[in-house]
Amino acid sequence: KKKPLQQQRSVLVPMVTRPKGMAGGARVRPPSVPAIRRPQRVSSRCSRCLATARGGEGESWEDYLTKEERPDGSKHFRFVGGLKSGRQAKSRRRVHFVGIGGSGLSNLAKLAMARGWLVTGSDISESDKLESLREGGALVDVGHREDNVLEKEGADCLPDAIVVSSAVSADNVEVRCALRYNIPLYKRGAWLGRVTSGHDLVSVAGTHGKTTTTAMVAEVLGSLCPEAEGGVTAIVGGDVASWEDGGAVVGEGQTFVLEADEYDRTFLGLRSRHAIVTNVELDHLDVYESEEEILQAFEEFLENVSQSGAVVMCGDDLGCRALLERREIGPEGGEEGAGPSVQTYGYGGGNDWRATDVRVEGGGVTSFKVERRGEVILEQCRLPLLGRHNVLNALGAIALAAAVGPGGRSDRECAEEAAQVLASFRGVERRCQVLGRKGSRVVVSDYAHHPTEVQATLEAVSEHYAEADLVVVFEPHTLSRLAYFFKEFAEVLQQCPRVFLTKVHEPVKTYISAKVKNAIAEDLEGEIGRDTATYIPGDEDLIAEVARAAQRGGGETVVLVLGAGRSHALAHGILEAL
């Protein structure tokens, strides 16, 4: 027999099932949460009841509900507290980010703050990103605790949503708290689908190069499209040098440029108007077990591109060519002209857009010509970045700008304006980033953590610093990636005259012992050759030894630090030690 509900201050919290591990299977109420107040039945025929909601003179339903507009223009009502409940109405909506210090969620948090949300969040350790978010008005805690989610000073309500990083495990205490209090949980991909709904979404996907390409596309479209009054909105998985908020730009126009991440199949929740695919290659071995699986994921991503949109793909890449063959699409779309228009770019002669006459100039500048189906439409595009891979990134941005640019403008006009924007592009943090120089020693930090990326970065640095000695520091990123590509990593790093290896970085909580990680790193050291490679697990010892190695030569020396974990901090430490 049910006990009568107590009449006391309450919040509309549903009954929940006892969590696993607790004795019994009875339905229980979350601890410290008052009983649910049963809403009074109000006759629809009684206008006085509707006006007062049985709360006495002067109280109306507006004391309990707020009318909000959905993205599609329809209206809905949301409970926010009220006089009878004893709760104050929310000052604004609240979203809580678990893992807010990562590149994926920190920029989403900035977007939420710009749109007027109260942002709270937590991460396992202090960082510059957390401090930046606090300066912007976010309430950020270090460490994961239930108190981070509940009402607290500065946050007068439970979150309307909790967004969880892909690096956060399912047993996280804040995730369990969300389930206990029935707070909507979103993985990053689902939240991205929500915040981009109603926009003209331009998605940039690919195993490599998508961060830089996304930043380029955002800057080019922001200049090229006058209909984007108020500016383009963009979210990038890195800090763009010219953007005030690092990896986020918030505009009031309809255009939304987004880095579409394939990790954890995040990009499958997106509904894009236009898309770029830079390349497709097996990676993220904890998510995709085979090349076939990752090709299927990209194929599904492309199926979500608008039929009236445009797709730009790198025709030089084998993975992109495989997708083209699977979908049987070409410049006029799919079967009977259905589907988005498709254009290819690259160095090869069969592409719609080609980069030719690539030259390395002084001051870290790379220049190239642009051809459109055999016709030279741009004599020179000067890009202040290193590497032929960045030429492809820029060419993809130019091709997309021409495909989706304002009507009445020719490909040549679009390419010329895009080239002007790219000439002042300042790059993205940790993408062939020159951190500094001390005397004849230069430190460069790069995000490369896949054999293909390592190869491209080595070629770019070697081409630009042709006369310099090269010292490479490589941080393996995840045990699964290192184990699968063990031979490929060894072959690439064998090209380097001096290599230092760090311990394996695991961004996601794992139960792999340190002995296993040390063993595989030592095996990589042996495979490369111990006469040139050295594994040093301690950060301080590594920094000191790399600094000594860089100072031995008499000429210019470049220290190239590669990795996607703590390698950037190591690079700064090496620069200070020189």
C-alpha cells in the first residue's frame, strides 16, 4: 500500500530504480530529495482555476511555467519552480559538462555561455582551459563529485542537460548522479546535433587534417558569404591563433562550421548542409575494428548530407576514392542526379581542383597555383604554413567556398577572395606550431599521433629546415593504436637521426598496467634501433636529456615534439630548458 505523499517543498523528480549493487529491488527516492508533490487537477472549464492554479489570489500558472520557443518556431512550457513550491524560478538554463577541459567540450562550453546558458563543469586536473572558462563566467571544479552537479552557490537549479566527454567512463560519479536525478545525458555527438539544429551546417570530416581545414573554412566563409550577417559560428577541436575564444567563434548568422569527429562515431548525429572529407584511414582502434567499419561510418555520415548540398573530397586519398566508388556519385550527384553535388581536390590530374607548382618560401610560407578542371584560376596562393598536407587543407577550403559561395560569383572570384583570407591565416595550436627559438635551437610542437600524420609532419619540417639537425620526441597515443601500427611507427621514426620516446598516453581511463605500457615502448625503442632511439618514461629526465642532445650540435637544431597528450607541455618544458 502506497504511503500518502507528503506536502512539502519539492522538485519534480521521478521515482528511480535502486542502482545495481544496492540490496533489494524496491523503487526508491534519491537521498536528500523531498517527496514529489502531486499536481492538483484543474478543471479546464474553470477560468478562475486556470488563472490561480488553486494557489490563492495573485498566483498564476506563470509563477510555475515559462514559455520557450523551439528551433522550429513552435512553443512549449517548462517547469521552473514557483511560489507554492518554495523554489525560485531559474535565472537561466544550465548545462553541465563532464570533462570540460578537453578540446571537444571546452569549446562547446564557450558556445553555450555565448548563447546565455549557465555553464558548470568538471575535469580531473587543473589546466589553462579551465582558467579560461572561469574567466568567461563558467563554474568549473577540479575532480568529479556529485556536488558538482547539484545545486550550489551560483547555480540555483539542477542542470537541464549534462554533456559527457567520450573520455569519461560510464561509472563516473557525475554520470551516475545524472541518472539518479533523471537529468538528460548527452554524449558529445548528440549535443552537437542539438546545438547545430536549425543552422546551415558545414561539416569537415576526415581522419587527418580536419581541425586546420575547419578553421580555414570558417574564416573563408565568414569573409565570402554576405548572407551570414552577424558572422559565422564555428567549433574547432583546437585553439585557432586568430580567434579570441580559441576554438570557438559565435556569430548570429545561419552558417555553422563544425569539425566533425569520427571518434566514437560522434559525427553520425549531424545533419549537414555541406561537407568536406579530407581523407579516410583506419584509426581509433578502440572504436573501429577494421577499415570496413570506418568506411561504413563515413558512408553513413555522407548519407546525412542534404540532397541540395555539396560534398568536397580529397581525390588523392584511397579512402575517399573508395567512398566515391561505393556511393557511385560524381559531379552531378548520385543516381538520376539525386544527392549532393560532389567535387574532388588534390594533386592528381583527375581531380576537379588541383594544386600545382608548390614552392617552399622563406618565413614559413608555402605557395601554389590553383587549377579548376585544367584551367589556372589562381596564379599564386601564399599560405603561411609548413607542409604539402596544409596545401591540401587550403585547397579543400577553396573548393568548398566555390561550391557553396554566393550565387553570381565565378569560381575564380571565390578562389581569389579565399586566397586573400588564407594568406593571413595564422594556424592552429599544436599543428606544426613553432613554439620559440633560443639561439640556433627551434622547438616545434605537432599533434601527429598516427603514422601517416607523423610522416607528413616530418616531411614538412625537413623540407623547411633542410639544413638543420633534427631531434624528434614522440609520445605514443593509446596502447591500442601503438600496438596496431607498431611496425608503421617504427618505419617512419627510423628516418630520424635522433628519437626520444615518452611513455604511452591514455586519454581514457583504462586498467592497463604500467609494466605493459613500458614493455611496448621499450619494444618500439628496440625496433627503431637503440643507437638512435631512447625511451625515457620520466618527464623531467626526458626534458633534460632532449635539451642536452639539442645543444650538442654546432649548427641549427630543430626539436620536433609529436603527440596528442601531454606532449605540448613537454615541448614547452624543453624550450625552457634550452
